[in-house]
Amino acid sequence: MSPFLQTLAALAAVAAAAGWLVARALARREKPGCGGDCGCSVDELKAQVRGRAKAARALRP
């Protein structure tokens, strides 16, 4: 393989990887979790999440 073709192949691979990463970063994602459909208390779950977030902020310097 000539150096020119090898360079083009490498640039194409890098461009494809960068495009994939950008597309993943910009893609809309569904929120994880059941949303209360499983019979759990959604308010209780939200309180747990808020507590974890508060604890994580307290650990930051």
C-alpha cells in the first residue's frame, strides 16, 4: 500500500470515529429507569437520586 493511500485510509478511519462520537454525544437518550411503571414509589426514587447528587457535590473539593 502506498503511503498516500495509507494516509487516506487512516484519515478516513479517524473521521469516521470522530463522526460516531459526535453523533453519540448529540443523540437524544431516553431517561433510564422505570418511570414508576413497576409499582415503585417514583417520589421515593427521586429523593434517593437527589440524595446521591447532594452527597457527590459534597465530596467535590
